[in-house]
Amino acid sequence: MYKIDDKGFFGKYGGAYIPEILYKCVHDLQEQYLPIIESDEFKKEYHALLKDYVGRPTPLYHAKKMSEKYGCTIYLKREDLNHTGAHKINNTIGQVLLAKKMGKKRIIAETGAGQHGVATATVCALMDLECEIFMGKTDVERQHMNVERMKMLGAKVHPVTTGNMTLSDACSEAIRDWCCHPENTYYMVGSTMGPHPYPDIVAKMQSVISEEIKWQLKEKTGRDYPDYLIACIGGGSNAAGTIYHYIDNPNVKIVLAEAGGHGIDTDYTAATIHCGQEGIIHGARTLVMQDDDGQIKEAFTISAGLDYPGIGPMHADLSDKGREKVLAINDDEAIYAGYELTRMEGIIPAIESAHAVAALKKLNFKKDDIVVLTVSGRGDKDIETYLKNKGMAREYGNF
Ligand SMILES: *Cc1c(COP(=O)(O)O)cnc(C)c1O
């Protein structure tokens, strides 16, 4: 099911819709990425860094109280325990090695909540590369701590003042910068989005998540696959990593949680798979939230990391084909689920990840079902949002 053709299409989605000036550098990347990332030398360096620098393998934790509550066996894949606090670094470690092997000296990236910006600035510090991050001015103000982390790591942060001044505008600005410096600059895309080959590169870098789930589950249950995989979905990278090695296994049900915001029947939503139509965004054909004139609409959600009006093309394809069931989780449901996981298991999840936790309520499990849910990141960055909205968490919010 996970198949791209030689032009980078997953079914009818994907491809590379890029300005002429980027043609050569995108084409070079298309030609070079597979031979590089499949080489023994690359794999050795990548896995050594994941182990000793990032802290992999991340635990697969049996959440006993949550299991009892939902009437099944729930394992949490703890991507929140990675260095820098989320799954993003699995990808930036891989892409920085790729950039180095391609002889690039300067790295640029977009960021929303700042998690990808921090993960990028981190690996650039590690590898002594120049690093410039594009971030919407609104997000710069909302995510002050991550901005300071990036600066401390040596990155230059450019506040973007076009459009709504959020993630989508930061992506556009990064692409504009790339057009001005196509020769020496590597654009480090943070999710399974952008022109081919980025969706494939990012999915492969994150596939370490399901590679580990397989052997960890086998060790714990005697079986290397679960009945359900659950993850949240913004651009789609932690979801892609979670499902990568299971897409062709029909025994595994895939349930993804996108950000419903105030609800999919309102204008305040980021649920692209529910509300989007076919279009082109940041170099790829995919589902896009757009108005009747085809203008891209602003995404709205309490979670800065899911605040994107597009979706990775592989997920547009897999959801069209019915391989993925996608639920829209609203802000209040995510906040509640974040408090629930915190109180029941002592794990404060990122608000993005809390969307995945909220999906548990919407599924009917059988007693012997095995469920693996990816906790994509830790909630430290979100404490203020949790506090501001604790009224949504009813019994947990009384403190
Ligand atoms: C960025 C981010 C996401 C959303 O991105 P995907 O590419 O869809 O995984 C989810 N969770 C956390 C913690 C993030 O930082």
C-alpha cells in the first residue's frame, strides 16, 4: 500500500510542484537520497546517533490503568522521551547526515510550535552547520521558550510577517529563501509534506518507530503486531513512522487523530482529511483546506504542532483507500485526554499527542485487543495552554 511511483506520487497525491529555479536541487535530492540513506555507512552513523544521542530505543510502556479503563491492553510508544522532547529529532538526525553527504553547508527549516526548529538547531549545533529557521511571528510570540532554545543553540530565527504569520507562511518563506540559495542550502522539511522526495525521506526516517514497536511487542506479547495503532496527525510524520511497517498487515487497524479545533462543522478547524479538497500546497498535490476560490484557509487548533491546512500525501492516499480511519478530535477532548493521561499514568503529553489519547474513547475495543498508541511528544511546552483551559478537563481541572 505504501508505494510511490518514480515521480513521487502516492496514488493521485504527492509529486513535486516546484518553481523552475528549484528544479536542479530537488532533482539532485531525488537522485541521491535513496543511494545515500540505504548505504551501510549512513545506516551505521544514523543508528549510532539515534542510540547514544537521541536515546533510542524509546520504551514501549504498558499503561495498566488506561488499559483497565478502556477494556483492552494499551501500550504507549514513548517518543516524548527522545532528546528535545518529541519524535521530530528522528528525522532531523537523518536529514542532517544526508545534507552533509550532499556537501551542503547551510540548513534552513520552517517551524510552527518550534519543535522542528529546535530539533533542527540541535543537529546543526552537533554537526557545525549554519542554521536559519523560519517561524510565523504569531508563533514566535506564542512559543517564546522554543525561540530562545533555538537561539541558544546558535540558530538564526526569522519571524515571518506574511499571511496569518503561522506555520503555513513559515513554509512559504523557507521555500522562498531556498529559491535564493539553491546551491549551498539544504531545506530540512519537518513532516511528511513538501515536494517529492521529502514525504518519503521523512517517513523513512520516522519508520524507526514501528521498527522498534515490532520487536518490543514481540518481546512483551509474543506477537509482533497490535490490533490497533493510534497516533495524532498534523503533517503526518509521527503517524507515518508508527504505521510504516504495518501498512500491509490487514490485521492491524490504523486510527489517526487530526485536530478538529472547535469542530469540523465550524471555520475553526485543522481537520484537513475531513474538510480538505484536492489542491496543491508547498510543492505537493494533496488535500488542502481551501475556500470556494481555492485560496488556502487558515488552520485553527489549540495545538500549534497540528496547525497546518495540508496533510502529507501518503495519508491523503491511505485515508482515501480506507486503510486509515481518521477521527477529528476537538480542542476540549484533547485537553481532557491530556489531563487524563497525566493523572492516570503520570505522563504529561504534548497537546498534539493528547489528540491521539482522546481517540481511545471513540473506539470499541474487545478485551483481548492490543493497542499501541504513540505519544509523539512531552507536554512541557504546553503547560500554559493546559492551565488556561483546565475548565475543559472537568474533574481533573479542580486544582
Ligand atoms: C510536530 C508535532 C506533531 C505533528 O507533526 P506530525 O508530522 O504530524 O507528526 C505531533 N506531535 C508533536 C509532539 C509534534 O512536535
